[in-house]
Amino acid sequence: MKLRNSTDTVSYRKVTEALKKQGRGATVADIVAATALPLALVRELVPQAADEYSARLEVTESGEIRYSFPRGFVSRYRGFRAGLKRFFETAGRLVKIAAAGLFKVWIMGMLLGYFALFMLLALASLFISAASRSSNSGNRRNNSGGGFYLSSSIFNLIIRLWFYSELTKSASPRYSHHKGRDAEKRRPLHRAIFSFVFGDGDPNRDWDVREKKSFIAYLQARRGLIALPEYMALSGLGPEKAEEELMARCSEFGGFPEAAEDGAIVYRFDELLLRTDREDRSFPDASAPIRRLWEFSSNSKKMNCCFGLVNTVNLIFGSYYLSNALNTGIILTGVQDPAGLDLYSHTYRLLEQFMVSNPLLPIGIGLGLVPLVFSLLFWLIPSLRYLWEKRENEKIKLTNLKKTGFGRIWSNPLGVREKEIDSPVRECRPRNMAAARDRIIKDMGAVAMPDVELDGQGNTVYFFKGLQREKETLEKYRASVRPEASALGKTVFDSDS
């Protein structure tokens, strides 16, 4: 929340101090009397204070609005608690970005690096086993078969993955007579890996701008006036949260609450109507934007399966080397290799030839423990992300359904059937539709208690009579606002003239 200048800052402090002293609530007149500030300035600053300190709005019999603070006079934007919250939020975002960047670099090298390393080791083991079989075919015919079969089986799996998987297809574009342009735009391999592990980011990263533009368009289509139930239909929020957010919108866009004839609170945003363009601002009731659902990955299923297979190969190799390092240990020179241990023993002796004094340690940790832990993480992160996104999608679907449900109730308060609240849109269908419908009825019932009846087919029908009266009052209030009041009029001064 920002104030225009230092004078406003001093005045705002006076207003907040006066509100804090008024234990039972205060009207604008009370604050003017306590501060001796101009009435117009107090009318502008009080909604900002109501937003910052989460005020409760009450309409008196005279139609004046009284501001009280039953939840305590604690700022949402200032003070130690708010500063600490902002600090941890900022620090958390920075740590998350840095950790994700480092982990992405590491995961790229680990997945493909170990894959290539294990392929080379399997290939070397094949050559050594083949040479050993040809020179000692008579003596070792029975003993070397198991190790050679293991090495050749793993190597064949790697060759098939390498040459026939989506990995090689993603490294070079696929050309065809109808996909030339699409092929050029294919994502690089490392981004496809990141998409599998981390996803593609928040699909609603632009939501704040989208929602505000929708709110402004709605106001400009309805003469700058909105009621609480209408905002519930725009935001999908319950009455308390919607009222709190409406006060934030008043602070942000120069609005203010006003009491209508029957005591209903109407929020006015006159300044948003003073626009130059005459573009049509028609805004149908059912056109409030909805949040997008999280998608697990933008990769094809074939590509994700391929990454899973490559990681499985690393998991098999890591488990194999770690198991043999723990169970077999040191390979003594001159002793025949036990059946089935060709790959392990060949790797051991290759490391000895590269002047590694104790090959058991790099095999057990470098080729066993590290790739095994990495492969488990490679499965664990997407799995946990899938569960988290599934839970988030349920929240999004509920909020979206509340938008459409509140909108349908507000459009026709008298005679709302339960099934009319349902939506065929995927983004608006939570798993438990019955519980979602009940939540919508209860939230709107907190604004105006409905009468409940059964029709001839046994369907439950809700009649929000209080909501109908509020809607009629609002429409009457809107009709009293003349369209020409929002006209800019003729230019009376031009700096270039």
C-alpha cells in the first residue's frame, strides 16, 4: 500500500491513530472530529486503513458505515510481523530459485552422464568377456556364461534405449512435409528433463493481472458499482475473504463503500469510469476468468516413459554395483571370477589399470551409492510433485466452481436447484461435487439465508429472497448513476496550445 506524498503519510497516521482509539468503532464523521482533517481526505484514507487493519464494516440505521476492528488493530503491511513474513517469503523464493537451478544442472549431468558411463562400462565388459571366452573357451565355458549374459543383456537394453528412444529424436528435429515449423520449435533435451522432474511452473503466474483486469472491466460495464455477492462470483471467495479483498481493491483503485437505501453496502469506483476510450465493456455474468489447472508435464507420454527407462537403467546399475561392493568386495588377482560377476570384476580391474589403489571405494560410492540415491530422487521428486499438484488442482476446481455457482445464484436468486450449480467444465469439477455444492450454498447463505423447498421431482430448490432484494436495490442504485457522470467532457486546457 503506497501513499502519494509525505502529507498523506502524516494524515494517514492521524487517521489510523484515531481509528485505534475508537474501541466500539467509528464513522467518517468521528475520524474528522478526532483529527480535524478535511472530510474528502478522510473519506479517501479511511478505506485504506480499513484494508490495512482488516476492518469490519457495519451499516447503521441512518445508512452511515461504521468501521470496527474486532480481530485486533494489526497491520497487514507494516510492523515486525509483516516485515518478518515478507522477509521469509523473499528468502524462501530466492533459496527455491537457487536450489532449483543448482539441482537442475546436477540432475542433467547425473542422468545422462551416468547413463553414458554405464553404457561404456557395459561395452568394455562385453569386449573383455568375449576375448576371455575365445581364449579360454575350453576351461571357462560353464563359469562365464552368467556374467556375459548379464553384461550383454544390460548393454542391449542401453543400445535399444539410445537408438530407438525419444531422446535421440529430441536431439535432432524430425522433418516431415507437415511438421517442418513445429519441429524447429521443439524444446531442447535439458528442458524436457526439467519438465519431467520439476514441471513447467505455475500455470497461473499471470493470475493477479488477469483477475484485476476482469474486475475493472466488470466495474466499467456496471457504472462503477459492485456488491459483495457480485464480487464473490468474480473471485470465488467466501464472504469474509471477499469483503477483505474488496477493501484492498478500494485502496488500490480509489473505491469506497457506501450504504444504499435498505442498508446494503455498495462499493463505488467512480474514478475507473473516467476513461478516454469508448470500447464496449460488456461483461456477461458468467464470464469471470477461472484458474488453470496444474499439468504434470508438457512432454509427450512417450518421452516421459523414456526418461523413466533411462533412470531405471541407472537404478539397476547403481543397485548392482553397490550390492556387489558390499557382498563381494575386493577382487583378488589370479582368482577366477565367480559366475555372474564379470561386469563388476572387469570394472574393478579397469580401475586398477588406471592406478586406483583401492577400486572398492569408487565402485561402492561413485558407481553404486550415488547413482542409486540419484535415481531414487529422480522418481521421488516427480511423485511428490504429482501428489501436491493433485491436491492443488482440487483447490482450484473448488474455487472455480464457487465462481460459477455464486454467479448462477446471483443471476437467479429465486429458484436455484442444486444441479444447476454443477459445471461440465473440467476446471470446475472437484472430486466431491456434493460437498462443493453444500459449501457454495453455505457461503452464499452467510450473506442471505435461503428458504429451502422440494419441487415435484424431489429436487432441492433454494430461494435467496434477501439476495433478490439486495440485487434489486443495487440495480436501482445503478440506474440512478447517470452515464454522463463518467464522461470526461470537452478539453478546457491543452499544454500544446
